[in-house]
Amino acid sequence: MKKIFLLVLPFVFLFSNCKKDDAILFEMEYFYDFTITAGLNPFSGTHIFEISEIPSLADAIFSQNGKTAEELNEINPGTAVLRGIFSNPDNGYIQEVSIKIFSKEDPTIEREIFYRDQIALNSSGDLGLVGTLVNAKSYLEKEDFGIRVELRLRDISPETIEMRLDFNFFAK
């Protein structure tokens, strides 16, 4: 009897903390275009590309999906892809990417929503980013929000590249 209890006890602890995730009700999709210029120096720190007034279109998206902001528990980062607009860029000179969200009212308070660490030296083309577990509802339910794309480089940027960040959020 004691052996059965010791065998079952770890499974009880293992499954007792499992809970069902909230279902995704709808997606909120956005994009941001920016230019990486040739000759950016990797020794001059993190290179930041910022836009401070991206329309959230929250009221339209919420009403289109038959929801209000009060009915939503959270809005989490979904997927993000950094890609070249006119070309298939070589991304090997980039070491890390971090995408942060902030509000227009207080741009000093920011939250990381997507990232990619240790990008391969032979990386080229679309660069998929990993979403964080941040609840971005307080930023996205407002009229507009801001995005910072932060790049840490391992080498000098070889050419000027028009880039697009396609990203979305999952409303739950």
C-alpha cells in the first residue's frame, strides 16, 4: 500500500497545477515598416527603431468580434516575423532582436512582447520571433500604442534594407 501511495503521489502533484488555457477569441494584426541603414556599428550599442503612434483600432476590432474590452481577460503576443520588404535579406549580422510595446502617455514604461536571441550567422530571409507571456491589454485597448524594435548587432550592417515587422496578438 505504501509503495502505491509513493508511486501515485508524484502524479497528483504533477497534474494538480494543470489548468485549461483560455480559448483565443480573435486576433489583432499589425505591421510596422522601418529601414536598417548600411554601416550600423555593432560597438555603438543597441540600435532602436521606434514608432509611437500605431492605431490600435481596438474599438473596431472588438465590435467586429462582438466583444468589449471589459469582456476580455487578456491580450497576449501571438506571432511575429521580421522580413525584408523588397529583398530577402541576410540577417547574419544581427545577434539579437527585442520588440517592446509602450503607451503614448508614458513611453518610459515598456514591456517586451517578442524576441529572438542568438540568431545564426547564416540566417537569411524571414526571421521568426518568439512571443512573451506579457498581458498587453492595457496598451492595446487604448487608441494607439508604440513599438520599439531593438537590434543588437554582431557585425556592421552590410546594406540598407527596408524591413517589415508583421505581428499579432491573441485576445482571450
